[in-house]
Amino acid sequence: MERREIIAERLAQGRPVSAAMLANEFAMSPDAIRRDLRMLVAEGRCRRVYGGALPLSPASAPIAIRVEEMLDRKQALAEAAVSLIRPGEFLFLDSGSTNLALARLLPGLDLTVATNSAAIAASLANRRDLLLLLTGGVVTPEVGGCIDATSILAVQQMNVDRCFLGVCSLSEEQGISAFDAADALFKRTLIANSRSVVTMLITDKLGTRAPHRVAALDEIDTVVVEHDAPTHAEFEALERLDMSIVIASPPV
């Protein structure tokens, strides 16, 4: 097997790679390894970071692309998650395409809904049966929401009952991570100001990694997973933790 294919296979297994370590392993120059990694990026097989490369996660694509992908799977997750919501709660819907699917299903339960997402705010703007709060700040196009200091300050003034946290990647070893450092900081602030933290997770994100750590798995109260998640090796890590697991029905 060619060197580049060996590297690609490791990335496909969800393992990050270091250019320095690969150069030592294959007795190649770091420049040769970096060329391999650039070619794998060009082929859409990994994501480059300083010093190496990371496996692709479905969340690595810009939000404008993600909102059009796997709609039936995200709908199934949202339908399972909506049952967690209680009348009168103060919800926070973090930016993300699966949370956008949830926003479209929110019941009329006298809710207060805060969000940093432009798309989620737009989808709820005409609802008369809930109170909508937008954090404000500058919208980061890749994230699709506000993750700057203005938005963080707004969250710090909130007492959120139930936060639906957007997750870029999840693994037992690295916990929950994000591709953008500012987004990771925003999510940590959101966790700190929420009584209960829920995340909805498509199976493709299990076992993936991103460069910026958000939280350990035990900081999540509830995870909503797809119907096929129990067959994934990473699912065992979730079962060992003191968290509630909701398994969605198969997509229609």
C-alpha cells in the first residue's frame, strides 16, 4: 500500500496524524509528508491543521452547505429531541443545522428561546407563541451565528434551562470539540450558563475529532443519537457515562 493511502486509511478511521511523526515513521522529509497531506486535502479526504491533519467531520463544511445535507436524518433527531422540552422553559438553540431542524418543530409551550444563529432566529421570527432572543454580535459565516465577545457577554447574563449544544465532533478521548476556536469558547460559555445540556448527534460525528476542545463527555446531560448509533464502537463510551441517551427513530 502506498504511503499516502496508509495515511488516508488512518484518517478514515478517525485518527489524527502528525507530519513530524509520519516523517519519522516513513523516513521521509517533512516536506514530502506535507505534500501528501495537501493532496489528501485536495481530494477531500482530510482537514489540514498546524502540524498535521484531522479526519473529516460532517461539521467541517460551512453552514450554508450543511443545512442542505442529511435532512431526513436531522429531522428524525429533532423529532426525538422535541419531547425533552417542557412548558415555560428558557431554551438556547446553539448555531447548527440540526438545531435549525429542531427550531422548526418547537411546540407552543410558552417558551423563551434564545439563539446565536441567524437562520434559527429567522425561522422563529414570526412565531407569536414564544419569546425570541437573539444574542447579537457579528455573524461568522462558516458557523452561521454570532460567537464573538458580544454574544458571549449576552449568554453570561442568561440562566438557561435547557441548552441544545451544536457539536462538531465527539470522541471518548477528546470529548466534544469544535473547528473554530471562538466557537469552542462560545460553547464553553453556553455550557457554564445552562442547567441542562443536550446535544443531537448524527452517527457520522461519532469518533471524529476537531482541534479546539469544548468539553468532556460527562459535561453533557443528554445526547440524542440516530437509530444506528448503538452499532458504533464509540457508543459504548456514552453508555458508560451518567447521561441520558435518547435514540431517534429511523428517518422516513
